[in-house]
Amino acid sequence: STYRLCIMRKLPSVLARTLTSGTSASPGFPDMSKVRSKLRDIVGASTNWRDHVQAMQERKALHTLLAKRQEDLPPRRMKDSYLEVILPLGSQPEIREKYLNVHNSVRFGRILEDLDSLGVLICYTHTKQEMQQRSPLSIVTALVDKINLCQKIIYPDCDIKFTGNVSWVGKTSMEVKMHMLQLHDGDYSPVLDATFVMVARDPENKRPAFVNPLIPESPEEEEIFKQGELNKLKRIEFSTASLLKMAPTAEERNIVHDIFLNTLDTRQEGEGTVSFRSRKLPPNSVWMEDAKLKGLEICHPEERNIFNRIFGGFLMRKAFELGWATACSYGGSRPFIVSVDDIMFQKPVEVGSLLLLSGQVCYTEKNYIQIRVHSEVYNANTREHHTTNTFHFTFISENEVPQVVPKTYGESMLYLDGKRHFTAVMKEI
């Protein structure tokens, strides 16, 4: 199959060995449900929606516990935030149903939710102060940098293990590396690697707050920390070169021009006269405007996070499911997720919002389909739309898929952006 396996990078596994020193699941974190209740305890979140206003009022008082400078906080090591969590799909069949899809494998959208919760808990573990039961920090997901998969299928009846730790720290942000493994024949084998960036804010989630510095302890950890620094620079570079800010490169302009020439209808007005306006679709192709799906979610209190905004994992699951459906209807066969990258959380989503999602096939190559899902909230009272997230998913289809073809300049920019994301993903895996 053209699906290429990603080699799990050696460093994290070396680190995992030194951090776990032979333990199985960490005693305090046996399974995923504990992660969520632990998060509620740390923040003092209410379990009832009607009590949330009071719970948030109580959090205000924690302002006094915030550090004035990062230097006032004790430095931490990578192993201080290391966690292992089990998702017992094999040993507890009663939780399986929630994770099951119709193809009898695990719903990847559920895994996105779990990674999001775990990433936040890892950051709270890094910033924990011994004397305080409740954390004054509001830690939220800022960015899913990348998730690369090396297994096509996640089995619904084998235990899953998540491991992770803080791998890089700025002044108010933390990078978290997580790995997911699945139990087969008594051994845990790698399924995916994920890198998330979390930010710390004050108790009311209004202003940035300082977090404990991170001290690497070995050459391996130095290397991981340095990689976090590089990831940050790479993100800045990628956003500086954004097609919303800068013209496409010469090579990209040629690609767009070739597509344009390839779609001109040369037959219509006799020899030698070609109208720039008349376009025809090349064989085995689909116009970009015909390769999209839309969805709507009403954001109910059930989907709220510990800060009474809509849970980032829920947004990721919904966007992924729409992206999967877009790839499925485009390719005509079951698509498999290869990579998730560059999910920016630009604005929080309030409970009660109308969430509009639009999925677009923006680039194709052989069996691969690059999907962009744009999500925005609509406020019915003010009639305003605000972008909250843009998601990028790379899928592989069982069969070769038609070429997607842009018609307008705007679509050509989406096409080039999709190609950039696809190229970056292919370099990684």
C-alpha cells in the first residue's frame, strides 16, 4: 500500500524508558475517565451547568497565587510531567461502544478528544505547586502542531496506552509530546505521535500567566527541547509565508498557470481565438467548488470544558468527522487518516453558539486527499460570523482519486495552501 509507516522517533522512546523505569500504568492515572475528573478537581469546575457561574466566581480569588515573574517559579524536569494513561478497550468492553465506528475500528475523533484532555493534564502536572490543591492557571490548547499516524487501523478490542510529557516551555506556553500505543500479543506497539502547544492564562482565562521553566537533564532531552524551539520557529516561518500575506512563489505561480491553461476550452471560437472565460474540466477531475460539505453544530452545555467554553476536543472530533465524510464522498471509498496538522485555536467557542463547519478538498495526489475544515461561530443576535479554527487533515483513500481543480484565484490559493500542508506532512512520515 502507498500508506507509508512513520518510524517512531528514537528520542521519545528513549525518554519514555528513562521516565517510566519499568512501571506499567502510573498508579494515579489508571484510565481516561480519571483524567477528566482529575482536571475538574484541579480547576474546581462544577459538574452541574447551573453551578458554573458560582464556580467561575470562586476561581477569581486564585489571582493572588499567580507568579509575578517566571523566575519565581521552581524549574521542572521532563520526567516531572510524564504521565501514562490506559484506555482499557480490551479489558473493559462496556466502554467500547463509545469508541466504535461502523468499520469495527476505533473512532479517531474520540482519540482526538482524549489527546486534548491528556495534554492539558500533563501541563497541569508540570505547573503543580505542592501546597495548592487548586491551580490558579487556566491551561488551554492553542495549537495542534501535528499528529502523525503509523497504523492504518486502531483495533476496538485491545487496550490503548497514552504516554506524554512537557517537551519545551516558553514564558507562558508549553509544548507537549504524546504517544499512543496499542496492546498486541502482550506488547504495546506505536500507533501515533502527537505534538500540542498549550498556553497558560490567569484564573479567568483573560491574560497570559507564567509557567515553570523546563530544565533538560540529558543529551536526549536537550535534543527534544531544541526540537521544540525549532518547531516554534518553523511555525513562525510558515505563518509569515502565508498566502494571505505573501504572493505565491515562482514555482507555485507556474503550477496555477498550468492548471489554468489545462482547463481552457480551446474548441469554441474557431482556431486561434481562445476566450479566457470559457473553461472545461480535464478528464478524471472535479471542480473544487463541487468538492465540499457543510455541517452545523448547536453547542450544548454537555460539550463544555472545565472553563465552561466548548471543549477543544469536541471541536476537533466534529471537524475530523466532517473532513472524513468529505474525503469519503470525494474518493468514493473508505479514507484513512494519515496526519493532522496545524490546528490553530483562534477564538474560544461559547456554550449556546451555532458552529458552522465547512469541509473542502483542497489538494489531491494519487491516493491522497488533503482536506481543510473551516469552523466559525455565528451569533444569531449580532448576526456576526467569527472564525474559530482551521483544521488540516491528510487522508489516504483505498483507490486513486480524481484530481481536484481550482477555477478562481481564491481557490488556487486554497489549492497551493493544501499542497504546502501535504508536502510538509510527506516530509514527516
